[in-house]
Amino acid sequence: MRSRNFQNFLSIFGSLGVAAILLFAINIVSSEVLSRFKLDLTENRLYTLSDRSVALLQSLDESITLSFFISKSELLQISGISSYASRVEDMLREFERMSNGKVSLKIVDPRPFSEAEDIAVGHGLQGIPLKSGSKLYFGLVGANSTDGVQSIPHFFLEREELLEYDLVRLIVQLDGRPRKKIGLISSLPIQGTGGAAIGPIAEQGPWTFYLQMNDIFQVEVLSPLIDSLPDDIETLFLLHPRNISESLLYEIDQFALNGNSLLLALDPHSEYLAAILEASPHLSEADVSSDLNRLTSQWGIALEEGKIVGDLPIAARVVEANDSSGRSIDYPVWMNLQPEQMNQRDVVTARLGNVVFATAGVFTIRSDASPEMTPLIRTSASAKLYDTSEFTGVVSIRELLENYQESGERMPMAVRVRGQAATAFPQGNPDSGENTPDHRAKGDIDVIMIADTDFLHDRFWVRKQQSLGQILLFSEASNGELINNAIDNLSGDNNLIGVRTRGRASRPFVLTQKIRKDAERKYLQHERKLQQELQRIEAFLTDFSSSHADSSGERIITDEQRNEIKRIRDSQLSIRKQLREVQHNLAKDIQQLENRLIMVNLALVPLLLAAAGAIVCTIGARYRERRLALRVASHLH
Amino acid sequence: MGMTAWLAIFRRELADYFYTPIAYVFLIIFLTLNSVLTFYVGGFFELEQADLTAFFSFHPWLYLVLAPALGMRLWAEESKTGTIQTLLTLPVSAFSAVFGKFLASWAFAAFALALTAPVWITVNYLGVPDNGAILAGYIGSLLMAGSYLSISCWASALSQNQVVAFVLGIVVGLFLTAGDITLIQDLLAPVLPQTLLEAIAGLSFLNHFEQMAKGVLTLSGVVLFVSVVAIFMYLNVAAVSANKKYAMN
């Protein structure tokens, strides 16, 4: 017996060993050979190389060498990194495969004190110090045939979703294509203010979207005081254009009619300028808004002056500065635009994630306009227009929400204008006062107009985080993508657009948000009335106590008045209690929903199962006993 | 009997599952744990994100512990009640018996997984999730369940004692589940060479399943799960054959 058990044990152990070896062998081979085969079932095919990337890779001019520095032996020391590293390696191999030989990949393990490590460090790669004393390198250096070098110092796990974009951008930069030249005229300090703080705004570096633009295009910043546009510019971006002279406006008019493309970012109310207005003596109230209606109304489209749009269902939630309860509330003029508000058939806005607009305007379009007007972004049908006057000074959000009347129509906030248009200067050049020979009266224009400028400010879409001495930028909205898509598209290059936009970043609980907004609408009015009542009572009590003191400071009150005061104090307490109830109710509906869902999931199915099980088992047991008895009986006979 | 032997065994075992109270206990525990972990530990309502990543993240650990419970009775109980003698002397190949039993446990696990549909419905009720990604997660979860079950079936065939089968199933499963976490790596580092350490890390179920839960069915992940099933079924057949020979003698 003993020897049999021992034999058994040996054979079990042995077979387990063989099995382990087989398992390792099969899976090592499969991860080497089969790693690129996968079925991406996500809605936006997030994990597959986009068609645009493939197209880009197949049309490269330059030969590019990618050196992937990865400390393989140290990977296992940080959880989660080794699987990310293999995904990065997979993607790099796929780039190599798709590039028709233009991209070659080298994988380098920068061991401590090796030459490889020196090269890595020399290119700015950072080694993460590990517990064991060694360093983890996880970065990329790309070089082209003309000594151009671009690097990704470290692949941060948080940027995983943007991996493809970061890699494609690096390759595009190395490809040495002449970057398209974009002219930019801006009255906002997007290049930064040289470190000086203005008013309440401390952040004064270059705006992130501008840095991103510079990565992809050659941006020439033009002064608004120029008289003529440079000849080599084919795309012009006007950002919050103010004080444009008639001569320059004529130039822009002719520029557009001559087939060049134009991007206009206008604003009925620039949050940025409104904030620094007091601290800026050179600015006036009029500078806070911008439009180019003098020019665009000729095409059939104009920014509705003096109007700011609010959209309650997609309002951003803020905490009012003077609200001691710290509760968040809907601010209708700061909008969190969803795919539903964006044109899914236009390449600029299709599959864009959420975009944040702040105090934006709307465009009015003439029905008989001759160029084709394609709305790119529209409000929901629940939007309404506010006067800009309601936004000077301190804004009471509760007042904005009170008696919110939906307009019932979807208003355009971004429009593509394309086709035949007429000049806004039928008399010709305003300077020369007569028709010059190369004056164009008509032409095909290619314009994109956006009724907000604040969406470009970092504050509405960028979050900065310090990590390993670097500042990491996380986009919390697709604002940067929107503007860069627009410029890409206008300058005739749609390649990076498909790579950049990968769809929704967040999928919120739509139902919960709706309940929250409905509840707030119901209760907020009630709350406001109660608060007003409370204030009245408190004012009355203060008045009363101060007016009923005699010269010695003592109060003289009759019994009747005492009773009156008691009654008033009681109602004050009751109102405070009602206020607390209102605030409590706001959260109650959502809590109820959650509880109901938990009950269904947690209790319903298990209970049904228990019931079913009890039934099946008792009936079944008896049934099987009989069958077994029959079988045994048949055996015996 | 030949080809359809395994079908008969499959049917009998599957029916047996439904007639035993312990299966319902298992189902209730599995579903309850899934819900509790998703809603309370996974922060489903706090995050307010319409996806099931929290839900899927617990599956490997749930299977690690519960799959042995499903599989352990398949062979060990037969040994105890003596019916194994009957089974082994029948003109049924070891392969049929193993395959039939394994398939029954897998079908039952599929049933349990299907019963988690309320969570999927809930997340669609609350928002607009990526249903393609969720589908990939379910497919991956089913494959992974098969892997864990094949291990526990084998463990069950090795020992007459259900508890031993249970523990063995968990231990082997653990190495395959989380081979790349620092705890296991540190544990094995003094004993095994670097290449083996990396190989074990590469087998990590957690890693491969994580990809599937995100929506990508990787071929290497599918190969991993299927190869585990194949190898442990083979071991299972070997163990049963040995027992068979002994029983025949």
C-alpha cells in the first residue's frame, strides 16, 4: 500500500511538472507570436490601431528608428507596469509592421552603468528608482535620417488611452513633413504673460491648446495691428478678435474669398477678460465680447450680440463662492457638451468626447444664406438665452435658475460655413476708396465659427499633476481636440483627427443625473422662498430688539409683544427645519434609486433561486429515489 | 457507447448539480458576493460610471475560491459513495467520464454567470455603457471559469477527500491567477530561476482577463485559458485511468 501511494505521489508530481512545462511553453510561444491577434469589441474600437494611424504609417516619407528603452528585469517590481509595457511593445511592433519598412524598432534594456543607460539618460529618459536600488526605464526615443530626435521620457500608465496618439504624434513630428503654417491673431494672451499675474488670474504660462497647436503646425502669431496678411499663410485663426481695423478686415474678407480657410473663435462674454477687467486699465467693458458680424453677416451668419446661452440638462455643477453649505448647483452657462450636441457626421466633431463651453453665444443664420451652413455643435432643446448684463459683477446662480424657461429650439454654437459668399466691401479696398483690379466680389469660402473662447483656457479642460518632477497634463474634456481637429481639417489634413478623437472618456449615470436635476428644480424654488422668509424674520427681529430699547438700554415689551416674538421665533425654527428637509430631499431620490437597484440585484435573484432550489431538490430527491429503486430492482432481476 | 458516452455523463452530472442543495448554495453565494463586491467594495454608485470594470475585477478571485467548490464533488464524492467502482468498471473511456463531468461543471458555471444579468441590465438602466466591452468581459469570464474548473476537476480526481481537493485546487489556481504580483514573485524568487519567474508572471490570469474585461479578446488570452483546460483535462484523464486500472484489477 505504502509503495503504491508513494508511486502515486511521484507520478502526480511528475505529471504536474510536465504539465507546467507544457503550459509555459505553449504560452510563451503564444505571447510572442500571437500577441497581435485580438478582437476589439469596444464601441469605439479603442484598442485597435485606427485607420488614420495606419494610413499615416503607410505614407511616411522619412525612415524612422524607434528605440524602446525598457528595463525588462525590473518590470515585475511595480504592479501593473509589465502588462502595460507589453501593450506598448505590441503597439510599437504593429507600427513597424504597418510602415512598409519606414519604421524600424529596436528594443534596448538599459542595464545599470551600461552604455545603453547613458544613451537613455542623454535623451532625457528618466529611470524610476526602485526598492532594490536599480532603476526602471520605460521610454522611447525616435530618430529620423536627418538627426531629428523626439522622445517620450516615460510611458505613464495614466496616459494609456492616449498611447496611440502620443506615438503617432512623435512619428509625424519626425516625418519632417513641412508643417502647415497657421496665422493666429488673438486678443487673449495665449502665449503666456511672461509670468506676471493679472488680477485674480495667477496662471500665466502659455495656454495648453496653443502648445499642442505648435506641436503639429507652424504657428505664426500676428499682431492685430497689421495691415496685410503674410502671403504664405493659407489658414487664419482669429481668436476673440477686437479692434480690427477696416483695412485688416478687408484683408481678411479677401483672404477668405480667395479660397483660404478661416477659423473664428468669438465670444459674447470672455470669462478670462471679465475676470481681469478691473486690474487692466487698458481694457474696457466692450473688450469682453467679440464678434466679426461686420464681415460674417454678409455671408448670412452672425453672433447674436449681448446674449449668452444656458443649457440646463448639460449644465456643469459648481459650488457658489458665497454658499456656506458647499453644495454643488447647476450653472447653466457652463455647459458639458455631450456627443448628442455634436454633429456626428462631420469629421471635426464626430466621436469627440465631452467639450466644456463657458458663457458661450449662439449664431443666427439667415435662411437665404448662400454658403452652406452646417451646425457642428448645437444646444439641446432646453436651452435659453440670457442677457450679458446678468453676468456683470457678482452672478447669482439661483436667480439664473429661477423660472428657467426652455426655448424649445436647438441653437448653433459652432458652424461650418462653406460655399459661395459675397464680399463685405462692395466698394472695394477701404483705403484706396475704389475698386482695385484684384478685388474679389465673390468667392468660395471655407470657414468654421465657434461662439466661445473660454473653452480654450486651461481652466476648463486641463488638469495638471506633478509626477517625478514633470508636470503631467490630463485632459478632462476634449476642448483641445476640438480646436486642433478644426485647424487640421481647415488646413486640409485630416490624418491626425482620426487618431486624436477616440470617443467618450466618461460614461456617467444618465438616469442619476436626470433625477438630480429634476429634484433640484423642484426643491430649489421652495428653498429660495424659505430662505427669503427666514431673512425677513431675522431682519424683523433685529429691528424689533433695537427699536424697543429705552434710553438705559433695557427693553420694554408688553406681554402681547412677547407672545408675538415667541410665535415668530417658533416659525423661524420651523423654517430652518423645513430648509434642512429640502436639502435632505435633494439627495433622497437618488438614494432611493440606488437602494431599489441594490435590492433587486442582491436580494431578488438569490431569493428566487433559493425558492427554486428548495422545490427542485425536494421533488427531485423523491423522483431520483424512485428511479434508483427501479434501476436497482431491474439489476437484481 | 463511444462518442455519446460523454454526453450521457454530461447530462447526468448536470442534472445532479441541480438536484443537490449545495449547488443552490453555491449559486446564491456567487451572485450575492458578485453584487456585494461590485456595489459596496467596487464603489459602483460612488464612481457613477456606467461600466462593469468593478464587477469583472472580482471574477478571478471569486472563481479561485468557488470553482474548487463546484469541482470537488465531481470525483471525490464518487469515491466516497462507492459509485466510482461502478463508473470505472463500465465500458466508458476515462476521457468520456472526465470530459462529461468537466463540461457539466462548466455548463453550470455558465448558468451562474448568466444569472448575473441583472447587473448588466442595471448598468444599462442607469446610463449608456459600452456593451461590446461588457460582452467581451463575459466571454472572457466564461473561458476563465473553464480554466479554474479544469484545475479543480483534476484536483478532485486525485483525492478521495473533498477538502484536500478543494485546497489543492486553490493553491494551483493561485499561482495561475496572480503570478505577476510582487507577493508571489518575492515568494518564488529564491527558489526559481528568472526565466521561470517571468514565465509564471506571463501566465497571470488577472492580466489576460483584465484585457478582456476592457473589451479586447486577445488570442493569447484565449490560448492561455484553453491550454489550461486542455492540460488539466489531460492530467485528469491520466489520474482517472490509473484509478481505473487499479479498479479493474
